[in-house]
Amino acid sequence: MARGQKKNTGFSEKELELLRNFSPNTSSKGMAVFWIHALYVVIVPIWIQARVHQYPVGEQMIYLVLGTLLQAFALQFAYKNVKNVQKEKIALQRTEAVSAEVTAQVGTKVARQELEDRILWRKGEVAENESIHFSILYNNCIYLGLYLLFSVIFFKNWAPLTNYTFSIIVAAGAVAGISRTK
Amino acid sequence: MKLFGIFALIGSAFGQEDAQQAPVEARLLISKKTDTKILAENVDMTFTYKIYNIGQSAALDVEFTEENFANDWSIVSGDAKTSWKSIEPDSSVTHEIVVKPSKAGAQNITSAVLNYRPSSDSEETVRSFSSDYGVANIIPENEFLRNHASHGIDWLIFLVLTIPSILFPYMLYNKSVARFTKAKKN
């Protein structure tokens, strides 16, 4: 095969699109949503650190920046994993409803094969969106809950920097660690 | 000898009765206290001064001076120097100052001073001192904020900040679930 020529996968364009719909890879739009949410949710605890624990933000900013980046990476890793696990479950749950919706929309206008392909595609789309929202909600609740528990109760008498470091290790670490469980 | 002892006892009883009577001229006693439990930098403290006249005459031209809060303190409300034309016998007046320490550490808070004329005939003034507070250990502001402040507003703002992270994903997820549950039923 000449250089630059694409390998023939043997699938049609439509089949490739369906495969992409059901692949565990998250779309670029989904990844962008994950990163934005991850960066935002890990910045929120800095408010509690600064106001309640009197963390010296100006003097120790570098630790906040490092912590934010590492946590954001852990959070988006967790989002992806939970989303992949949930997508399969949601796709199974929504089969009937999606079939009814698509059938109601196109009815007998299209051939049976075309209708089935549309249902499959729509099911994948619905499962993708719903699993993204669920994953963000689920991981954010656990992350913020663990952070508050450890920062405000268990580590409350520790120095601000130590409090921050250990609270985020526990919260982000736990979220990333349990994200692969089904 | 026994007779002398009896007369001495009777004499001392009369003497004690005289000592318990109120002084003829005005006599002012002043107490100084604060109910503020936690003394912290940049946190308001209220000092209350109660001036009692235990004499039988009115105290005239009463001048109150509090010089403890001149350095490293700021006065939030009330006057460090004030005066009353007279304080009647068997009566009292109350004065309050709200101050704020601008420096942490141990600070010695001594007495306030009262100058007054004990009677209308007297041209000389009498000086009286209040009780002193003693050494006040002012804790640093960040320590106070960390350990004692309520942070109500901060927690409210935190709740608002979590809305995009929790409420929005929940609403979107719930909307999708409700839509497809309804579609399934139909």
C-alpha cells in the first residue's frame, strides 16, 4: 500500500458512524465538557480553604495551581470511566423508549433496516448524553462530599496547606479509584 | 478591767456604725468590664463603665478619661473622654466604648480615670480610678477567623458555587430520564 493511503476497514460510512456511537471513546465535545467541569469543581474547595481555613492564597498559590491541575486530571479520568460503565446500562434501559420515539417520528416512511439503524444511533446518542450528565453529577457529589468531610471535620485543626493537600488527595483519589467499579 | 472591756466593746460598736454610714461628700466608684469572650485583632470589644455615687452629696463636674486605647486600638463608637455635670447620690451612670485592637499579642489594659468635685463647696477635684482589666491576650485575626467565626456568608457562597457542579447536571440528567420514562409509558 502506498504511503498516505488509508487502510480499507471494510465498513461503510454509516457502519463506522454506528461503531463510533457505541465505542467507549468519548467525543471531543464530551471531553471538553468533562475538562470544564473538572477544572471548575476542583476550584470550588479553594473558596473554603481561603475563607474558613484562612489559607494564605497569595503566598502559597503554587500549591493551589498544582493541586488544581492534578485533581482536574483525576476528575476527568473518573468522569470517563463512570460514563463508559453507565452508557451500556442506560442504552439497555432506553431501548424501548427510544424505539417508540423514533418510530413515532419517522413511522413507515423509511425501510425497516433504516429504521433500526436510526433507533440504534439515537439510542447511542441518548445513552452518551445521559451517561455524561450522570457521571459528572455522581463524581462531583462524591468529590465534594469527601472533601468537606475530611477538610472541615477530620483535618480541621491541621495547618491550611496540610489540610488542603490531604483533603484533595483523599477526595480526588477516592473518586478516581472507585470510578472503574461497576 | 472588766468594766474597761465592756466600755471598749460598746465604743467599738458605735465606731463601726459610723464607718458603715455613707460619706458626707460625693464618692464615686467606677467598674470597668467587658462581656466580650474572645479578644481578637480587628474584632470589636465593648467596654462598659458603671459609675456609682455612694456618697451623700452629688458629684459635680465629673470628667471621665480613658487613655488605654490611644495606641494600637481604634475607637469604633463611644467617647474616650466625656463628662457629666453631676451624679446624684445613690445613683449611677453607665458609659460604653466599643474599641478594636489593631495589633495581636498581650496588652495591658489599666484603669480609666475620673476627676470630680465631691461637693458644691469644694474647689479641689478628687481623682478616682476604675477597676483595671489586666492583661488582654489578643489573638491574631486569622486564628480568630479560623477557630471562632461563623462563616455563614462563606458557606452560602459555597452553596451557590456548587450549583453548576451539582444542580445543572442533575437537572439535565433528570430531564432525560423523565422524557424517556414518559415516552416508554406512552
